[in-house]
Amino acid sequence: MLRRWAGHRHRAGAHLSPPEPPASAYAPPLAEVELPAPDAASLLRANADDEERASRPALRFGDHTWTHAQLLAESERFAAVFLRRLDPDRPPHVAVLLDNTPDYVFALCGAALVGAAVVGLNHTRRDEHLARDIGHTDAQLLVTEPRHQGLLAPVMGDLDLPGGVLLSARFADGDDPAPRLGESLDRALDEDGSSAPAGAGPWPANDVDALWALLFTSGTSAAPKAVRCTQRRLLTTGNRMRNMLSLGPDDVGYAAMPLYHANSLMGGLAPALVAGATLSLARRFSASRFLADVRRYGVTWFNYTGKVLAYLLATPARPDDADTSLRIAFGNEGSPQVVAEATRRFGMTIVDVFGSTEGAIALDRTGGPPPGSVGRLREGIAVVDADGSDVPRARFDEQGRLLNAESCVGEIVNTLGVGPFEGYYRNDEAMARATRNGWYWSGDLAYVDQDGWVYFAGRTSDWLRVDGENFPAAPIEAIVARHPDVVVGAAYGVPDAQAGDQVMVAVVLRQETAFDSAAFAAWLDAQPDLSPRWRPRYVRVSTALPVTPTNKVLTRALVQQKFRAELVGGDALFVRERGEAAYRVFKGEDEEALRRAFEANGRLAMWDV
């Protein structure tokens, strides 16, 4: 059997026998799916009224614990504040700029009680980009905390927030700045949060099709888009995740990915509420604190995305790493070798799937996908060219190298419609691109083998053209990630001085590991599935790559920084000329000579792109 490149996503077999999603586990239109509760408010009240669940922990954060009954009571206080401050003639949208603190959960649940929606703001956005996110989503009230008030201060004059800014210092750390912006959330809860919100607002609280959240896409290769999520979608997804992970009231989740992202909302909070389970929160992900938190809370499942598993494996191994309550993890973007090693080391099942915030593409993972595959084509899912025609199946040589990348790589589409995707908020242009011909166009590249297994090949912006050959970056990245010293790697195209692109990779190495330029070049040359044109010309060695809060590498930032010393900070740069056996240091004089070559070839504009 021909070898495939070790692609991004793979659910490894394990001694714990991971749950096998049924063939019908794809996401049909939401209206066809049975709900676990009539609406979100009903679910919260059912958990609080149930004799067994009411006194069970619903939420944990440090030394703080809230039962399901207490979660409802605190959410009702937030709901009353929203009713008091939201203009009934405007969309009932509450922006939240918080780390993973309990206030985020209270705000989300409080919004559900009155039919309002939460806008999850990304704290890595700055200046006009942050102001744009707030204004674009019609937020009229904003909840934040002292550590993020500095982000808001420069743009306050550009914001239209009739409900004001509420600052919560309830969960501030000792080194957080003093509150100096907006009003006190505590005071607002004391003054406005005493009246019961049930049925009191102008928006129907029992409308399961009411907007509940606006979730921005990660924006790793383009500007983020706000994805609409109704109560129906979050309840449906929570129920599906509850069943897939076999969750019950005794289970304890761990959410360290940000709650403004679909991964934590749909893989952490939503199934916890549906199952009547406990969700423990971490402000942000920390590989060094992960196992300590797992043991502290008794965690049985957690959600992840991006390079989280790789960062966990980069911590020093201990004999008791598998001696925990952990049972299962759910996420995406774990490479096959990383998933397999994390499964073994931490003694848990890992369900690593293909997924996006929109949720409109689902692949069949029954039958055991081969290494590197994200799943099998199912009815309605296809990989097509720009005109919508099926691309040819992938062909490989005896070393497993992809022979027809230029023709076999296409975009993953759903020809049956948009599935559970409910659209982008106020973005007709993006909607038109994503739903042309009545299909859903994912923006994800892939190729398909002769048996129908799909292999992820990056985003539509991740194409490179080297010496006249077009190919995607993701297969190169996956090969580089196999190197035993590489913790995280990213592959991308940078402009060539004459025409087209050159391949560049950025890597983070394991602790106390030095970059051996000759050994790295020899290792690359020994990889049978690395085509000669795929060999990286430039290597950037970094202590940390630019990432989103969900630990996805910001490739567009790397592309912009290229090989320019002023942009890459203190990272070491290396270059390998044609015919050379090793990489050498890329020095200042090399950069200047390269700039002159761009200028001489009339491509100086590419230098700053």
C-alpha cells in the first residue's frame, strides 16, 4: 500500500478504544435534529430544578465552585442587568472581552434567559480591528476585566455602546491593573440584578432559533468573520458531543481554549450543560499547568485545537503522566504522530477530527481512517476545482510522494447545502463566496485517494508556485513536524526574487535542543515523500511562533515577516542554496543582496507584501 504524507488530523487507535462516530453522525440541517431541551433557558432551569443535578457542581474556577442551581441564580442576575441596559430597538448583543472566567459563562447563560446574544471578542485583536469587531456585530453593552481595559482605551471614542462598559474585577489576579475604565460589574449586579428576568424582556427568551452567540473565525489566513450561532445550533452540537464523548453528570470538563471560540463553546460548555456535568475553567492554556489542573479538578474530558497536544508533549515526561482521571479529548489539528504519542503518554482516547467554526463540512470517520486522513467522502461532500468539477484522485509514487498536486488538490464543498452553518453576520460578500451555486465552499484544500479518503492540504490561500509547479503547503508542514526535535512547525510560501515562490518553514524546537543545519538538511533529504521542489529554502528557528488564542499558527503573519530580520525579531534565519548539503546562517548581507535582486527584477513590491 502506498504511504501517504502524515497529514494534520488523525484519530489514533488506542488501548482505550475511542468511540466510533456512526456513519450518520454528520451534521444535517438543524431543523431535522431532535433537541435535548426546548431552548437554552429551559435546559438551565431543568438542571437547576433536578433533584440530582441541582446540587452538583456545574462550574469550577480555582477555588470557586457553583452548583447548577447557583449557576442559574447568577445567570439570572446577569440577565436582569442586560434587560436594564439593552435598548429594545437595537439588536440585543452583549460583547464580552474576557479570559475564561466564570463571568463569561454567566454572561452567556444570562443572555439565553432573555433571548439576547453574546459577541465573543478576541483579545489579540487591536485598535481599529477590535473596534471593527465591536461595531460590526452591533454590540450595545460590553463586559470586560482590568487586564483587557488597555485594549479598549484607544478605541473608546469610536464605539457606540449605549449600555456602557462593565468592568469585572471579581476574578482579577494580584498583578492585574487597577480598574479605571467603565462601571463596576459588581455594582451593576447589585443594583440591577435583583429582579427576576423570566418573561420580562422584549425578546422571546424561549425562542430556540434566537441568536445566542456570534463567534469569530480564527483568521489564520484572512480577516475573521462573525459566525451566527442560535440556541438551536449550540444545543444540537452540545447533545451530539455529549453522545460522542459519552458524557454524564459525573464527568468533568476542562476548558482552556478561549470561550469566544467554537472549540470551547461546542466541545466544552455546550455538552457540559446538556449532560448536567461540571466544566472547569482555565484562564488560558498552559502546558506546564495542564496535568496539575487535571488532577485538581478530576478532569475526565477536555477540548483542544491547534498545537496543544504538541505543547503538552514538549513538557518533561513523568512516570505518572497517565495516572489521572482523564478519559477522552476532542479537538482538531493534531498530527498523526502527535496524537498517537499523546494517547500513549497520557493514557486517554483522543478524537481528532476535521472541523471549522461554520460546521458545514462533515466527513465519515467510520472504518478507521488511514494515517493522515481527515475522513472519507460521504454523500454530498466533494473536492472540486474553481468551476465546481470533481478533481482527479491523488496519485503517489512508490515513496508516497504526491505526483499530481496541481490537478488533484481542490476545495472541500458540501453540495447538499450549508448543514448546520447559520451564516455570517452582516457579511453578504463572505456569504456569497461561501454559498455560491447553492453549495457550501469551505475554503479548505484537500485531495482524495483512490479509496475516497480525504487528506487536508491547507487553506485556499496556502498555495505555492515553485519553478512552475503549484502545490499546497500543508503536506510539507506535516513532514517537517515528524522531525524528532520539532515541537511545532509551519510551512508557507515567500516570494522568489525572480518569479513565483520559495518554500520557508518556521520551527520551534524542543527545549535544550540546538538547530543542526547540516543534520536538518540531511533529514529532509531522507524523507521519501518530500518532493525536491517541496524542500524548504529558508528555515526560521523560533522560541514561539505567532498563534491565535486557540494555538493555531498565524501563517499570514509569518508570510508577511518573511526572511526580514527587522520583522522576525531575534529568531535565527537559515538559507540553503541549490546544490548545497546544509543550511547556513542568513545574514544581513544576504538580506541586502536579496533585496537588490528583487529590485533588479522589478519585484520590489513583493518585499513588503
